[in-house]
Amino acid sequence: MSSQSPVATSAFLMEEQIVTANGEGPPVAVSGASGRMATLTLGIVESAEQQSIEISIHRSGDGEVWDEPPILVFPQRFYAGTTAMTLDLGRWQGTAYLKARWSVNRWGRGPLAPRFHAYLFLRL
């Protein structure tokens, strides 16, 4: 990734979509946002019973190598609604990119494939 990428002041870390499997969003440039507070809003538009989604936020200095563990983890969610969390980018010097990863789980009766209609939005 180029270090010349412009800084996003708002962007989707997870585009609004139907989530049926584990996955990850695109890298989002935040290199000029050091010391700023970010608000991340997870929206679950629709959800079936007996399933969960967990979303973690990862950082990178170059957009290629991603640090573990994640710098922020949303509490596991089961139902429709929104959850906002803040992230102090000043605590994570050298962060040039953020990326969301999600994992989904389904249990119980009926189809065992999870299905969430969800998005994750970043605002600096």
C-alpha cells in the first residue's frame, strides 16, 4: 500500500451487506489521524434468532501486515440495533490503516448458516 493514501474522515470498514460467513473489510487509510478520536458505529439492520457476530478492529503501518491482537473488539452481538464505540488513535502510534474482521456463528434449529444484514462505519 502506498503511504500517500489520503486520510478518510469517514468510511465504511464494512460496507452494508448480508453477512453469512467470516470475513474482513478493506484497509482504510488513517495515517494523518494520529491523536484523534474515532467513532465506530456497528449497525445490524436485520438478524435471525440464535446467531452471533463479533467484530474486531486491526491496525497496520503499511496496509499489508496487520497487528495482533486487535486494538478494539465489539461485544458479541445477537440482535438488530446499533452500537457505537470510540477508539483513541493517539494510543496507537504508527497506525496508517484500519481494517475490520468479523466472525459469525449460528446454533439451534433451522438453517445453520448465519445471516446478518450489517455495516460498520468509521468517523474521525
